[in-house]
Amino acid sequence: MHSSRSIWGKITNYVNIKIGKSIHGEENERLKIEFETELCRRFHIRYPIFLAGMAGGPSTVKLTASVSNAGGLGTLGAAYMEPAAIREAICEIRKLTDAPFGVNLFVVHASDDNSRIVEVQRELNQIRDVLGISHADKEGVTSPDLFEKQFAVVLEEKVPVISTAFGVLPEPLMQQAKLAGMQVVAMVTTVQEAILAQQAGCDAVVAQGSEAGGHRGTFDISIHPMGANVGTFALVPQIVDRVTIPVIAAGGIMDGRGLVAALALGAQGVQMGTRFLTAIESGAHVSYQQALLESTEESTVLTKAFSGRPARGIGNEFIRKWDASGIDPLPFPTHNTLTRDIRNAAAIQKNADYMSLWAGQGTRMLTSGQHAADIVAQTMQQALSIFS
């Protein structure tokens, strides 16, 4: 068995250790370990913890600001927000924190595919019957194409960090972000995607393992129909070996043990999303939170049923009914637009069986009633205790 000292010796390549003195009545020497990585220095944060950009409800102004104030990097999940709402949220975040924060967007242009709209709506109407809501007609839908307008607001507001899912910023937008002095982060699910992100000019990558909750960040799902699903422990070191920019580990990381493990693999920080879903500042619906707290490591599935893109969430009746139909969902964003009324009605009715319950595989470690700042502090304290 390796001692904590020998394990720590491997991690010192990535972490700056500082030794100092602490006085409590009598002078005594105490080891102070500060987990200050290159990621922390580049992003001007105290701790190597990023909040995941959880779009669609869980992300709030208070959650973003709280994580930033606690020493991590709070992130606003703005992928579904109107540009004006993003601007307002950024202003509110700045009222609550002077620390750096980020905004997360989906790099996708709305290109609707209504080719099988009759077939899909027929099945969805059966689910609408269960909820007692109106049938949708068989006309095609038009999803709002907001990405470039969203980006323009983030740029104008001089947000310190912009992070993306489903791809990297197009070259003209990347140049604008760089000229504005913004740090750019992309979520990746393979080594090749990480290389492409570095070549495009990203300042860091989030290595999203298959354990992670929410949408898979895979760039091209025509190649990987259910997303690339390499486990975090396999993915992180392989990406670390092939890029020179900081790597942030994501997927199944719920506490200080996960942070230490990620650093040992060569990551310079972690991104945590599921862990914050039950925080006091979370915007996750109360029924969603209850389902999370009652779930286990076996509860989640990968599904396209809600949005047309692969995502990990707690299995429920909606997913089971859709899978039983044998019908392929329409692509994102069309299918996501089609199911919105169902998800909204389920939220109003507090019916978790028809809500999208995005979550990673570490849900047994969730707690309720904690502030986000306490989750950050607890994570760091546990990481430090491993070496005490």
C-alpha cells in the first residue's frame, strides 16, 4: 500500500505546496497545502473547481456567484436563455461577486428537421394525454437560433470566461473573444476533440467522462450517435498526454477524493455539476431534487428521448415510454423544442416521471440543505485531509 506521502509526491507536479506557520495560543508549525494549479493562476481563482454550466433551470445567478465567491469558478448555464435575459443575469451576478465567473453556451445553429413530425407528435400526444395537456398539431416547429446573439452579449459584457459544449467557437468568434481578453474553455469527450480545441485557441478543456450528467459534449454525434463515452479515469490522462493547455476533469466527481484523483491523473482542476444540483442556491425543481436524493449509481441512463441529443439522466416513465415506442427522436434542437411543453407541464404538476432529470453517476454522495459555498469548502477540506 502506498503512503499518502508517496501519492502526494506524484501530485506535486501539478500542485503548488506552500508551508507556513499558524499560531493558536502557542506557536506551532502546521502544513498548509494550497491546491493552486496553473489553471487557478490562469483563471484567477483560489481553488481548482469549476461549476458546470447546467442549462434549463438548475443554473441560477445565486449559484454562479456563490461558487465564485467560495473560490471556484461559477458558471451560468445560458444555452437556452434569451440574449436579454443573459445580460440581466450577468449584471445580477456582478452585484453579488467581484470574482471571475463564466457563461456556458451550446455551439449549435438551429437547423430544424421536421421530416417525421407526424410520427413523433403522435407518440408525444399519448404522453400529453397522461399529463392532461393539449395535443400538439402536426405542423413543423422552428427552434430559435440564438447562439451568435448570445455570444454577442457575453462579449459585450466582458465576461471573464466563456465555455462551450458541442464544439468550439467558430474562428471569427474565437478571435473576438481573444481580442477581448476572455478565457475560452471547451468541453471534450475524446483526445481528438481536445486536440482540435487546443488548435482552435482554447485556454483549457473540460474532459467529460461518461459518468457525467447532462448532455454529452461530443462534437459530432453522426460519428458517435450516443456520444463518445470514455470513462473519466481513462479519458483524462490520455488527453493530458496530448495537449499542453490545462485539463479539467468532469464526470462522477463529487468530493475531495475525486479532486485528488483528478490531480493525480494530471488534470489541473475539476468541474462539478451534479454535486450542486441539491444546493440551496440551485434552481433544480424540488421534485427533481427529490428524485436525485432517492437515486443510486444505477439510476441513470443515456437517452435522446428529451432533446434528440444523448444525455445522462435518471431513468423515468417518459424515457421508458419513448423507448418502448421504437421511434427515433428527431435531431436536436427540433426534438428538444417538441418536448418542451411536456417538461414544463410536468414541472408545474411536480411530476418527476416526465421531467428531464439530468444527473451523473455519483448521486449517492448528494446531500440536501447545503449552501454552494459549503460544498466548495467541504470538497477542499476533504482533499486536504487526505494528506494530513
